[in-house]
Amino acid sequence: MQATTLPLNDEARLDKLARRRARAKLAFFSHAAIYTAVNAGLIALSLAGGRHWAVFPLLGWGIGLLAHGLSVYVFAPGGNMMESMVQRERARLVSKAEPW
């Protein structure tokens, strides 16, 4: 039972985009799991030694994890924000006689 009315080319493009976004989300989940496991170990080592140095890798890596999350969920190809930015940029380029 085929529930789609998209032409083959559009269906293939949609499938490719869906797979790309699903892989990006899985990569982010993997990144977050590794971040949690490694930093839990670092916090345990830090507390066992009587010092609180683990906050530095926690914050540094946390910034990278935040950027990864934003790239997957906010600025993803095919995402709402990305598409609206592309549309605005196209409109701006069309309105100018010489875009370069």
C-alpha cells in the first residue's frame, strides 16, 4: 500500500533528507551519552581527590555539546529555521539586480 503522492525524485530527496536528519540525531544522542558517561567518571575522580577540577572539562565539552545540539535541532538542513533563512536570503538576492 503506497500512501505517497510525491513524484519519485521528490520522494527520493525526502527520504535522503530524512535519513540524513535521523543520522544526525543519532550522532547527537551518542555524543550526549558519551559526554554523560565520561564526565560522570571525571566528577567521581575529582571528588575522590578532594578537588573540583572536573567542572572545567564539563563546561568546555558542554559548550561543544550545545553547539552540536543546535546544529541538529535548530539549524538542521530541511528544518524550519534553516528553510526560513534560505527563503529570506533568496528573496534578498532576487530583489537585488546584481547579487555579487
